[in-house]
Amino acid sequence: MPNRRILSLWFPRLGAERLLRMERGTFDAPLAVLRDTGQMQVISSMNVQAEAEGLTLDQPLRDAQAVCPQLITRLRNEQAEAAFLKVLRRWAGKFSPWVAEAPPDGLVIDVTGCTHLFGGEQGLLSHVAQDCNDLGLTVRAGVADTLGAAWALARFAAQPGASHRSGDDIDQEAPATRSRAVKRRHWTRGGTPPPLASGVADVGQIAPPGQAHTTLADLPVAGLRLEGDTQAELARLGLRRIGDLTGQPRAALARRFGKGLVLRLDQALGSAPEPVSPAAVEATFAVRMTLPDPIGLEDDVWAAIDRLLPPLCARLRDKGKGVRVVRLQVFRADQTMQGVEVGLARASDDPDRLRPLLRMKLDDIDAGFGIDMLRIEALRVETLHARHAAGHLEAGQAAAKRLSEAHVIDDLVGRIGARVGLEQITRRHPGASHIPEKTAQMQHAAWSEPWRDEWPAPTVARPLLMWRPEPVTAPDVPRLPERFRWRGRDLEATGAAGPERIAPEWWLDEPDWRSGVRDYWRVTCATGEKLWLYYAHGGTMSAGWFCQGSFA
């Protein structure tokens, strides 16, 4: 069985080069991508021109603009960068099926048994360098027996261990030692970086099999993926290289810096396992049709859609999925694209339920100079319930019920939602609460089932209309007044029923119920109105009379 070999890819300018790819051209000016820390904006990524101006990562924007006044800045889009990294993960699948993301700017690939397909490990790195050059990406790579060692080689192969700050350990007190340190790190002040041992200086470094310990010895401790505080503490103690840690007692390191340091060291050297967990392949349900000549008539577009829907639903049916949101994209002859989306109230794999919804959206499509390609994609899918075999009688009853109830309502919700939006359509469900305004809860019709049981009837009649409590001008006593003033009118009570005492939910702090226990009355006024009044006995708020509803 071949030795395990891991390839780590690091894209140090991922954020900036993603924006450069969107520009579709050469960007000669310095460009920096900014990250907001709360107090200031700092550089998270930059292009080659900005780095040549002397800018550094995590440098505040005000300092960067002082150094480079012509600097062009863009805010960082973490979601877009994560999506771009997923695209690179699919590209890296050409080298091995075991590809995992190393956020925010790297990939990890298990290339065990795959390197001979590319002419060996150096040939593999040459393929990676050529592809990244064609994509306009800067890449650094490392190949080793372990994930931790490959990760460290990709990022720190050209950086020997350095002190956290000058003067912190005794070795730097001697002038001769300081002189040697300056000569050793001359490349950090503009000199030529030291050549890599692998001979592929433009890509990365390869650690020979079984020599991870020797290769990592001269790398800085940051290559162990440690926290910043731990790195600073190690540097203050003079432990700048990974080789300095391997000669220390493990028990002492664990007591001083925690088990995380020892675990990372063991993972890098191969003493502790760290497998590459490839991301699960995301199923994509989409179909497209490329036309020999552009079309522009509505009937032609509809004919193309009618041919695309059956194969799309067949793919969904094979995977046991149903679509909830579907997108139609039309690509025009002038290299522009227009898309429309429709949603269903219930996931389905039936093309007959998608056709009327897409038909309603055809009026929103502008053919322009002609449409030469159509694409339909299922944006949101759900697992459909398992089907079971049934006899003719049971199947007939189920079909009749489905046609008469569920699908009819779902199709109605879908059609109305295509016009006004699915989130605008709601339905009521009974709520488990004795509070009057919480006995029914509002739910979105597209994402809820209708209430099929009998609606629980209250022991005391509730008003048809209910609103937020409104103050009533009446004597501040719990006895129902004969006359009171509400909404600027003087009303006289001719009949009343009550009281019904309702206590607040003591486990919840609701502003409307801070007035304490309520006594509700059904009051008939001389004007014929039937109001729902209550007297609040007072809690954290003052007592008094309020009106909360009206009976039919």
C-alpha cells in the first residue's frame, strides 16, 4: 500500500484575484480587499501591484492610503469568496476525488496513488501551476505525508522561524547573534527569498516520504495552525521553530500551552490521525436546451419549456426529490441573460404543476434580439415522502382526495404566490395558549399544512375582531361602569356578561400583559355595538379599563 500523500493548496490573493477575474481584463492599479473589524477597515487581500507598493495584510486602510494614495479598495464579500472556493474545489477534483476545503483560502487534496497520472509529484505541481496561471490565480503548494505538514509547507516553506519581536529572548542580546539573525532574514527586507528544497520554487515544496520531521524542523511555529496568543507566547520563550518544540517534554508543553499544541504537533508529524474529509457532492438538478437559431415568439419559448420540464422532473423523481423553487433562464443572442423564478406551495416532481406557473411568467421575459439557449434549474428541492403500493380502490380514493383537496389548494397558493409572493399568503392554526390574542397563530401557507382537525372552541365566546388594547375613560374601580368614553365617544352600557378572569403567562414577559390580571366583560352599548372590555388590576403598570375587541 503506498504511503499517504497530501497536497495542500493555498491561494494567498484569493479575494483580490476573484475581483480581478470579474473585471475581465488587466488591472494595473494597486487593489486591496478590505475587512471590517468593527473599529477600522484592514486589508484582507491584495494584488501584486499593491504588494509591490509595500502594503501588508491586516494593515489599516488609513495607513495603506498614506503609503499608496492611488490604492483602489473593495469591501470583502465572504459569501462570494466561499462560493469561489467551492468552484475551485470542483476544479481540484481532476487531481483526486478526495478534495476538502481549508477555509478561507485553501484546499486540501489526498493524492495517494494519483500522482503517477501526472508524471509524479513534481509533474502534479506543474499541472497545478499551469492551471492556476490560466485562471489568473496565485497559488502556493505543499506535498507531505500529513495534512498538517502539507499545510505548513504551502504557507511557510520560504519563511524560517523568526522572533515575535526583537529583544524578547536571551539569544538576541548578543551582537553576533543579532548580526546572524539579520543576515538570515535579509529577504524580508527586500532581498531574494531563499530557494526551496524541492526545485519547484514557483509552486511550492515537496517533503520526501517519511521525512516530515526534518522538513518541518526549520519552519515557524505558525505552521502548526496555532492560535495567535500561543504563537506569541512561544516566541517570547524563544521557541520560534517547529524543531524547537519537538525536543521539549510533551507533558510540560501540555501543561503550559494546553493539549491543543501537542495535538497539532502530533498531527503534523503523523503521530495523530487527521483524515481528509471531502465535501459531499451537491446534487444539481438542471436541464438546458441550445437552439440552432435564435427564437423570440412566446409559443416557441413555451414549446422549449414544455420539452425541458419532463427530463428535469424525471431526474428529481429518480432521486426522490421534489422542487419548491424553480428558475428559468433565457440566454439572448447579445450575450445577456434574464431569469425568472416561481415557487410551489408543496414540493413536487410533476411537470404538470410547474407548467402553469412558468406560463404566467412568460410575459416578464424580453426576447430582445433572440433567445439561443434556455435553462431550467431546481433552486430548492425537498425529499418527497416515500410511496407505497395500494390497491385499485385505495389508489382511486387517494387520487380523488388529492385532486379535490391538497393539490387544488397548493396549486392555488402557487399561482397567487407567483403574482404577489408566497410569503404574502398565510393561514391560521390554533395556538396552545389561554391568552385570547394567542389562541390562533399565523403561518405561511406555502410552508405549512392546513389544520384538518376540528378547531378547538373556547369555553367563552371571543370577539370577531380583536386589536391591541385601547384605553377607556371610566372610573378606576373593578365594577363595570354604566357610562364610559372610548375613541372620543360617550357610550352607555345597556347589557353586560362577565366577568371572565384571565391571568398572564407568568413565565413570559409581554409588554401588553404587564398590567396584571384582567377581568373581561361582554358589553352591549345603547348604539348597538357589542364591545369586549376588561379591567386590568395592575401589575408593573397602572390599573384601568381597556377595550380589546368587538363582537359581530
